[in-house]
Amino acid sequence: MITFAQDTDGFIRMDRHLPESLSVNVTFTDGSSEVLTGAVLNKAYDDAVAVFREKNGLDAKGFSRRPKKAFSAANKIDFVPVRPGMGN
């Protein structure tokens, strides 16, 4: 089992997918904790990547359609938003 702690902004540090059947204990800033599966956190990760790509003008594969000189953001996220009750 892996343990993640939510930061004050509501995120956990997660930069890649986890095994789907992995049990993950997430401790929230309000002191509560919840055991989530890797599948639930992978869905949250995918949603965060989609939001990141939309905000930065990237297509579904993460490629920029802007000229190279005008855009230099990395196609990567490190933080995933979490909230109590995600596993329900």
C-alpha cells in the first residue's frame, strides 16, 4: 500500500499511472483518510492531463499546434487534484 498526503492546495504528487489494483491511502488536509484504488487515481490523473492539455492548446496526443517559438510548455503534470469521497 502506498500513502499520499494532500497538500494545502488540494493536490497529491503523482506523475504517472499506478497499477489499477494497487491500494492507495490518501490523507486529506482535514485529517481524514481514504483508501482508493489505482484505477480511481489513474482516472483523476487522466482528467488532470486533459485539463492541462486544453489550457495549453495541445491536442489529444499532447502535441502543440502552435508555432514552436510561441509555445514552450512541457507536456507533463506532477500534481493531481483529490477530494474526500472520490472512491464512492
